Amino acid sequence: MSAEGGRSSSTRHAVHELTRQFGREPTNSPVSGPLANLIHQKSLPKILSHIAKTPPVTAPPDVENVNHSFIPTGNGGVVKPYPADPDDTKTQEVMVDQTSASESESDESPPNPVTSIAQIRPTLRQSVQPSKIESSEYVIGLDQIQEQVRRLALRRGFTLNIMVVGRSGLGKSTLINTLFRSSVLPRTCTASGSEPAKTTEIRTTQTAIHENGVRLDLTVTDTPGFGDRIDNTNCWEPALEYINEQYEKYLIEEQSAERTRWIHDTRVHCCLYFIPPTGHGLRPLDLEVLQRLHNVVNIIPVIAKADTLTLEERQEFKKNIQLDLAQHRIDVYPFAKYDHPDDFAVNESYRKMVPFAVVGSEQVHNVMGQMVLGRQNGWGLVQVEDPGHCEFHHLRNLLIRNRMQDLIELTSAIHYEAFRRRRLMETNGTMIDMCSLNESHI
């Protein structure tokens, strides 16, 4: 078969397919005018050239969003619908160019098949609605965030800084050692009967405690000799100065140009204030000190050596202390105004126990085959961890097991921020004496 015969056959097939697509009858066909004449002339290049010069027709809104391209395929020249795909544009261009190569020889101005095919392709696109995935079908892993925080916390360890304030002989060192089951604080009174230290200097002890893979860097600040003198004027100043010095130290480190990744926190997170078991109420010295301290640190008051009081005396003593605290507007931990709704019920039970009547002991006794901590008296054994004997169990839960992290966060968000704001407002770019920041001078 000659080239002219093959080209004529290819043209007939193309025109036949176009006629089938647009309709056979002139009255029913959407093709009219010059394009109909070109179809009857069976000239495929001229048809494509005419279509290229004709603007595309916009489909009505209710037309199904289906995209077809008419691609001449093979030597037979059969035109069949092909789904629109951006990836196969180059393939279509090559196929059209090969089919129309032989026909372009007889035409003076051959059309651009690539442009023609691109322009007759409909421009409507089918909108794809994203499928809604139920939460039960797919999990993105947000529950693993707490595991990440746990690993980082265990790697860094935890820090707790406690200050104990009270006169000598109230069992401050014994209670701290009982709380942490470790020899954290040495005794101020030796076994030889030497006099206890009568100094108002601050003594700090640092201890690392390990339990079940958790490390706690514990710092306990003691105030030996506090309130032991006849004239106790301004005996609270060493404690206040130490607390503010730690805030100042942290502020300087925080504003340093070259600070470490983790600032070593030496701020006092909690102050255990020991009340002697007089059975009456707070002394004037106690009220004065608590009024100075409660603005700069979290205070937890405790009744020392509560086994010296009967149950009735203990309850009456606690009521008197709570009344004194309310009358003098002394806020002690836990604070009601900073309670989260989820923690209100538990914190309210703690507030009703304040001050905690505690007993400390490092002596272990065998009670019905169990080794317990307790104080042996003539009338019996006081078990330290028995809630029916004292409130040591509740104090430990508050201080360590339930609210330790809350104490740390309140120190940073409330007390330290108050010091930082006051410090920046008063300095005005110049350093001032730390004593002027004490509550006793404001």
C-alpha cells in the first residue's frame, strides 16, 4: 500500500471516530460551520488547526467531571478516549507527532498537534473530598510524649531543696532523716552531752538519694540556734537572706550571656516550720517569723514531738493554730487560690490537717514480725508511719509522693517571679544591697 493510501485510510478512521463522538446527523451534531466542512473534507491536520484556534467550551455545572483526551494511537489512526493524567503528557505528544508527520508534508502551514491536543482537553477537575478517619482507626502516638518526658526526667534527676526552721531540741534532724530514710542531717546534740550549737548561721547539707532508678538531689538547710536566745530580735534574717540569695543567684545565672543548658536550682522549695508542742497556740515569735517567710517560700507548719500531747490536746492545739494563721493572714501550703480543680478535694483534706502533728524516729522495732519505725514509751510504742498514731504518713505524701513537683513549680512561678519583678523594678540598672529585699525591710 502506498503512503498516500495509508494516509487516506488513517484520515478516514480519524474522521469516522470524530463523527461518532460528535454525532452523525448534522442537525443533532454539536459540530457545525467550518469544522463540519473540514470533517467532510477528511483533512485531519486542518481539523486540528481549526480546533486550536477555537476557544474551549465551558461545560455546564451539571456535567460529570470526567476528563478525556483524544489520542491517535498506532498506525491504524484510531482515536480513543484517554484519561487525563499530567504524567503522560509527553507520551501523548510523541504519539500525535508521529501520526501527523506524514500528513504535514502536504500542508503549507502544519498545525502544532501538541497545542491542539492540550487545548481540546477539558479543563474541569474532579474535586476529591478527604476521607474522615475515626480516632479509633488510627493513632498518631501522642501517648508516647509522657514516656519521652519520663526518660528525660530520669536522665536529669530531680532536685528538692528544703529548709527547716525551729528552735533546738524539736527533732528537726530526726524528722528529715525519717522522711528520707537516710542520714541527711547530723544531730546538733552529741551523745557526750555537749551544748547544742547556738549560732544563727545557715548550714546546708547536700545528699543524693537513689530509689528504683530515680535520683533525687536533696539539699537541706538547717538553722541551728534559731529562737534559742533570750533576745530573738531579727532572728529570722539569716533565713530570709539565704532564701533571697538563692533567688538572686538563679536570676544572675538566668540573665547570663553564656549560661549552662540546665541552671542548677538552689532555690528553697519548701520550709518546714517546727512548732513546739505547748498546747496553747502560736507564740509571738512564731507569728512574726511566719509573717516574714510566707511571702517568699512555701511554708508547711508541723507540730514537733506530737506524742507528748493527748489526742484531745492535739486537736485543740491544731484549732488554735489554724485560727492564729487565719487572723494574721498567713498563707501556708497548699494554697487554695492556686489549686487546680482536679486537686482541690485532696488539697482541702491537707489544709484541714495543717499543722501536721508528727513524730520522727530512726529506731526500728519488731512488731508482730514486721520492722517498723517508732518511739518506745513507758505506755507503749508510737509507730511513726501509723496514721492512727501521728500524721507523719500524710506529711510524707504531701511533701514527696503527691505534691513535690507542685512545690517546685509554685516556687518558680510565684515566689521567684515576685522576687524577679521586684528586683528589676528596684535596681533600675544598678545593684542594691540584698538586705533591702528582705520582707522585714519592706
